[in-house]
Amino acid sequence: MEDVYTDTRQVRVGCKVGFSGFFKLICENGVWKSKGAGCQARSCGHPGDAPFADFQLVNGTDFVFGSKVLYICQKGYHMVSRRNHRNCMMGGWDGAVPVCEAQQCPAIHVESNVKVIGDPEEAAFGNVVLFSCKQSSEVLNGPLEVYCDETGRWSGIGWTGRSPRCEGSEKKVGQGWKVIILANFRVMISIPQQRISLRQVLSYGRDSSVD
């Protein structure tokens, strides 16, 4: 740089780090005037999509030097990466595209007499598990269906947090009598010369229980 510039002198000025282009300064009547396209922020291009996540610009209005994008996991997913953002630097986007994984539900352990459709021990958001009894003489104590919700918890009609169980058995106590023993009550019914299924007994309800 010179100490003094004469009238009509031109000086080419480069752009600072992160910007491209150049412009000229022209000395006109003792005043510097600029000409040219000027400096433009360098583009980093698209920052990259993250599966099960959305992103938004939190600094800047375009994917150029100095901008920042923030990634947010979608419903039912959580961030497993240490960083949830990327910055547009001189050499491009820093770091890596963040990773979101599905929420995991705790394992449900059932006994061998419970029939299960689905995976109750390694379930993630959106998974559904069905329960039923393997033996027709037993009754399911618990929900027929549960699903892993967006918070990583099991949900479903009748779900209390306890594993479903299959319970109930039949015992003869005398001529023409049979006792059906369920989880928390028993029903005694006169059965002259015929068999009755456990499902038929259930239709009587708890009002038929005896101590």
C-alpha cells in the first residue's frame, strides 16, 4: 500500500477468507469509489439430510460461509450424535450429518405359556406386540396388544406396566361340580353331565365368584 494515491488511480482489492470475487477502488477527486461485483460469501452447498430428522437455518439465509443449520429429530426419535448442528466454514460444512435413532421401549418378559407376535424384548418406536394364551383353558391377564410410543414407553388398553400372564385351571370337587380358578377369584358351577369351557365361565363375570 502507498501512502498517497493520485487522482484516477485504481486499486484492486481481494475478498477476505470465506468470500470470493474482488472489486476495484478508484480515486476520484480525492474520494475512493468502488467498482465491480464485490465479494460474495462462498457456498457450502446442501448440508445433507439426516434420516428421521429435519433441519433449519439458524444463522444466515442461505447455505453460504458463516451460516449454521440445526437438526431436530422427528417424533419418536432422539439424537445420538454429540452435535446437532453444522457450520459452513472455508472448506465446507464442518462435522458430519447428525444421526437420529428410534426411541427404544424396555423389554417385556413373558412366561412360556404366553403366545407372542412381535418382539417384546427389542422393540422401537412404532412396533406393535400381540399377546394371547397358547392353551384355550387359560385366560390372558393383561392387554391383548401394546405398542411402543414416541416417548419410548409401552402403551395400550389395559397396560399397567406388568407383563401379561396366562392363568386359570379347572378342578373337579364333586359329582356334577367344577371349580374354575382364575387369577384373583374362583367360580363354582354345577355341570350335570356336560363339559363347560373356561370362556363360557368368564361370561358369568366376577359376580359369580365364591370364597
